[in-house]
Amino acid sequence: MTEAIAGHRPELEVAVVGGGQAGLAMSWYLKRAGISHRVFEKNYPGFEWREQRWDSFCLVTPNWQCRLPGHPYDGGDPHGFMLREEIVDYIERYVARFEPPLSCGVTVQRVRADGDAFRVETDHGSWRARQVVAATGGYHRPRIPHVAAALPRGIQQMHSSAYRNPEQLPEGGILVVGTGQSGCQIAEDLHLAGRQVHLVVGSAPRAPRFYRGRDATDWLHDSGYYAIPVDAHPQGEAVRDKTNHYLSGRGGGREIDLRAFATQGMALYGRLDDIDGAQLRFRQDLATNLDRADASAEAIKRSIDAYIEAENIDAPAEPPYQPVWAPETEPTALDLEAAGISSVIWCTGFDSDFSWLQLPVFDGRGEPMHRRGVTPVPGAYFLGLPWLHTWGSGRFADVGLDAEHLFAQVEARARQRQTPLSMSA
């Protein structure tokens, strides 16, 4: 685990920073080709899945989409949805299968240019690598809005990454802020446990789960949607900034319909506008946000309809969605004390942190500059970012395809040298 601590070889062809699914996929190709490299992981493979997901967490994509290179899903439920511990087991078995040169518990503190190579400085020593792959993904620091500081001290607050189960929260109502995948699924988890949930509804879109006899994911895969590269996507690079559609793999997979939750007693609000102690104020956009989420799901269904018609596929028809609830009025304020709310869960996403990567590979907004992971700096690459190339780039589904593409660039650059480093060198 800690070969980097003592007796390490300070020269590498490739340094891979991050030992999650992206870094492991890259290592699989490098090791198979015999290219000298090391994967630096500050925790351990699977850490984020085990330590930053709630107890009932499961994938929202079917198991058959877990297809890391050399390690496709091999269980008995390809159309099911892995639970948290099953995801960790999948990753751990991958590590055991091909034994990557992995240094766990090693934090990369800085990567900088060093002549025609890179200096990789860690808390356990320094390496010189001819190429470097930043495979840490794009979700690093929990994002909590500044307005959270205005809440009363007696209100327990946490980010979604710290939520585990309803029992960890004190008695009373719970305010969940955000309706991305985490927000909707955590709200559902609490709702099913019988807790009174107050949900702040944002602009996240929703997706159908099953449609016309199949999981919508299967239809979208067959139609080629998941293979559309970002530069051919109707939204272009702006799609990288879009919130993921919400749905669930829980209980064999199902849609999340916030309107249905409302009929069962969940309180819904528009976007949070301001906090003044126990007094919260909301925008009057709840109906608009619900309508837009429904429109997104219906647009996906129409694209599936078009594919079915074009391919002349025999599939059962389904009527359009009919809303089961609509707000009669738009709530504009909430008194936490009067409502008996004791907890707030911020499901407001993550910020990226590439401060350790001290190379000119970021734009004016601080966002990575790359074309399918290849940066303007020769020998420096990104891997595992959302929409690095396609919808599946940041997922188990297609991170391996991006790793294969980058491997070709890495190998070609190594071959240009007269004495490329190899595993046996």
C-alpha cells in the first residue's frame, strides 16, 4: 500500500493522481502495456462511495453499465442497481484482479513543470514523471451556501456527503435544500422513514425510469444518445454545467415524482432566497421548476418514441404524464421554529479543487481546459470529469473509453522518446 514511503523509484513515465474508477481504468491500460507508472490515492479506492454516501444509496444507472476495462459487471442482476457496499466490492475486486501500482494514503500536494517533465510532490516524497494524469474527478469540496451561517445555532446542519440515515438526525422536521440526485433521493429516504420533510425545489430536471416496456437507460443507449460527444451535443460545452436528472435505483428502480411526494405530506418550496435566523424566504418558482422537470422527462420520452418509430420497434405505448399535484399557492416564507424543523441538509453539490495542479491548464473561470482530456500542456491530461467526452465519461459506463483514448496519447508520447520507461526498467 505504501511503496511510496521508502525505497521508491523517483522516475516514472506516468503519474496518475487519483485512485478511483478513473485512475484505476488508466492504470489498467498502462500496466497491460508495461508502461512505468504509479497511482497516488490519498485515501483508498472506493473511499468516496463508502464514506460519502448514505446507507441506502444505490446506483441510478443499471449494473450492466458498470464496465471498467477488463472488469465488466459479472453479477446475476445486470438490470438491477448496485447498493453502496456492492459498488465498493466491485472496485475492490478490480484492484485485486489486476494489482495496479497503487500508493494509498499518499496525498499529492503539488504538480509543477520540471524541465520537459513534471515534479510530483506528495506528503511521502517526490517523483519526477514524464506525463501526468489528473484523475480525481470534479467533485472535491462540499458546497454549502454562505447564507447557511445565518441559521440559528440550534439547527443541526450537514452537507449531503455527511448524511447516512434518518436516525442520525434529531427529532423534528427536516429541511432538504436542493433537488439534484442526492437531494431527491435523501428526501425520499427520510420520507419513507416517516420523517416530515420540507424540500427546497431547484431547477434540476427529472428523468423517466421505465418507459414503453424497458428501462429508459436501455432505450437511450440503443438510440446512441450516450455516445454523443460533447462537441456534437445540442447544448455544447454548456451541458457540463447542467445538473444531473433525478431518478432512483431504489427498490429495483423507479421515478422520483416530487408531486407525488407532495400528495403524501412532503412540503415543497421554491428556491431558497434568504435566511434571517429562523425565518426563511423563497422565490415563487416552485410551479415553474416542477413544470420544467416534467418537461425534461417528457422530452426524453419523445426522443425514445422517435427512435422506436424510426427503427420500427414493437413496443407498448404509454400515455403522456399527467401531474398528480400542483401548488395552489406559492409559499414565500417558512418559520423553522413554528414548523418544528430541527435539521437542514444541504444537497447543493460540490466545488472542484485543482489547486495542487500548478500548470497552465485552466481557463479564466478556473475550469479545466482540454479536448477529451488532452490539455494544452504536452503530457498533462484530465480523466473522469463529467462530460469529459460523453454522458458516461464521469461514470462507470464510459470512463474506460476515455482512459483508452488517453492511453493512446500517453503511449505515443512515450514512444517518441528514445528511452521510454517501462515497468521492467
